[in-house]
Amino acid sequence: MLTMENTQTKAVLRGLRVAPRKVRLVIDQVRGKSVSDARRILDGSVKHAALPVLKLINSAVANAKHNDFLKEESLVISTITADGGPTLHRWMPRAMGRATPLRKRTSHINVVLTGEVDEKAKAAREKAAAAPKAEEQAADAPAEEKPKAKAKAKTTEPKKMAKTGASSAAKKATVRRASGRKK
């Protein structure tokens, strides 16, 4: 008998430059919904935080399919939270030489998806992973050693002379000048 196993996958977005209070307005709309419904809701949203949340959900779906072999049509957003990140402190000039603080808040968003495992994809991945191991074992068997390539002999002439094709007398004169000897 085949059992349907529910598995969880998560994705995290850290340091989003939108206040958590504004992100929560968006994530409250998609909490508990299926992934397809959440995508539709976020595509139609006019909120600035909708695009990063949509990208995060798409990333979580990719994680679920690739890492945990979950079926995309069975995925549901079980939990999604927006927590406060580090706050950027800035100042705004005001009247009579004063300044008032500005707090530019950031968010950390966590999403957890729940869905059914795709047994066919999982079995195919395990089968594909087993094939290279068999090839590795065959490659590890002792093989004939290949003769090593001969090292190139180093030339003492300068590179410029070798490239230009100057005469051997000119090469010798250049080498003598470079070494500081007179002949």
C-alpha cells in the first residue's frame, strides 16, 4: 500500500528593505493557501512587498521540487512570518537647525511549504545517483600508466627576440648588454 508522506520545505529572505509591518499586510493574504492561489494573489497585488514575497515563494517551490521531491500541485503555505531585521538609522533636517531621527526598518521573511512526496522523481534521482558510483568503481581499477610528457627546454634568450626572429648575433649582443659584460 502506498502512503502519502507530507514533508516540509523552507526558504528564507533576509534583509528586505521593507518594514515588517508592511510585509505582514501581504503575507497575511497568502498564509494557508495553495502555492498556485498565492501566486495568483501576489501577481494581482499592488503592494510593494508583493514581488519579494512572490520570489521567495517561487524559491521555496524550487527547493521543494529539487531537494525534497515534492509535487508542486500539492504544495501549501503552512507558515509564513515577517520578523524585524536590523534598522538603519538616518536623520532628517528640520526647522531651526534641529534633526529628527528616521528609522528605516528591514525584514526577515520565513516561509514553510508542506506537500506530498513525488515517489517517481525520488526514485529516478536515486537511480541516477547510483549510476556514476558504478562508473567510478570501474575507473578506480588499475590502468596502464601513461608516459609523462617531456618538459620543454627553457631558452635563455629574451622573449622579445624569440618572437621577432632576430639573427643570432643580435640575440647574443642583447644578452651581453643585459648581463653587463663587454665582448
